[in-house]
Amino acid sequence: MSFQSANSDERGSVSLELVGAVPIVLLCLLVAAQVAVGGYALWSAGLAARAGARAELTGRDPAGAARRALPPGLSAEVKVDSGKAVRVGVLLPRLIPGLPESRVFGTGDLGGG
């Protein structure tokens, strides 16, 4: 076997390994993006809950304030509970097909009584 034919055999196996690794790398990127979107949704729910608590403390509608504080992509299906504290639940956007529908919740309490 000459040096040139050994090189071409290795090149073929490297490209085969690359083709096998690409789906795994893409899946890892998709999972990382899903985790980042989940963190963004959780952070936004917390900010909306704080805006709702602030509105309740000043005598305004906490649910409306919480909905207005959310970004447009998260404000479609929002659950707002108010009482001693304001609790905002947003539907978690799904990037990975087949994931179950789930919500993340944020709670805001300004200690107004």
C-alpha cells in the first residue's frame, strides 16, 4: 500500500466520522438553546411578577401590569394569581419537538402588607 492510498482511506473515514458527529452536535446545541429559552422565560416571569406586585401595592390591576411586562412571545398564555404575593406563570416555549407542555413561575412580593 502506498502513502497516497493510505491518505485517501483516512480522509474517507474522517468524513464518515464527521457525518456521524454532526447530528449529535446539533442535538447538543438544541438542548442548550432550550435551556437558555427556559431561563429567559423564568427570568421574564419573575420580572412580570414584580411588576404585578408593584401595581397591586399602588392599587392598580396586577394581572394587567404583569401581562404588559412580559415580552410578546411569552404573553400568549399567562396565568396570574394575586393575593399576598403575585405569581406569574408563562408557557415554556418548546424548541425540541415532543417535549411536554410546561410552565415556569415567578413570584413577586414587595412586602406591602
